[in-house]
Amino acid sequence: MTFEELVNEERTRQDEKWGEQNHEYPIWKIILGEELGEMDKAFLEYQFNNGITTPIFKELIQCAAVIKAMYESGMRNFWL
């Protein structure tokens, strides 16, 4: 799968789990920060646990999907 396909698949999963999200920008920043924290944790585990880690690639896709969700919400709500 391409990066775009993986991000779109994750966006579908997020929408199925949470429904359409229309947060204000500060809330989106908090959500993205949580996802970036999970990616940071995966990198630390990789670095200090001999490569044993939560898949970094999975966390990267989730971060990208949240950024896409932020953009979609902004377009729906005219704050871009």
C-alpha cells in the first residue's frame, strides 16, 4: 500500500471509532501531541530496547491521519 492509502485507511478507522470530529484548533493540537508522544515512545523503545518496539511506522501513519483529520475539520468549519 502507498503512504496515502495507509493514511486514508487509518482515517476511515478513526471515523468509525470516533465519528466525524470537529474540534477547535487547540483540541486538535492536544490530540496530535498525544499521537506524537506515542511515536516518540516507539522511537525510544527502539533505541533503548534493542529494536524491540511498537511499530514506528504504525505511529507515523496515525500522526499523519490526525493531521489529515485536522485539515478536513478546518475545511468543514472554515478556519483555514
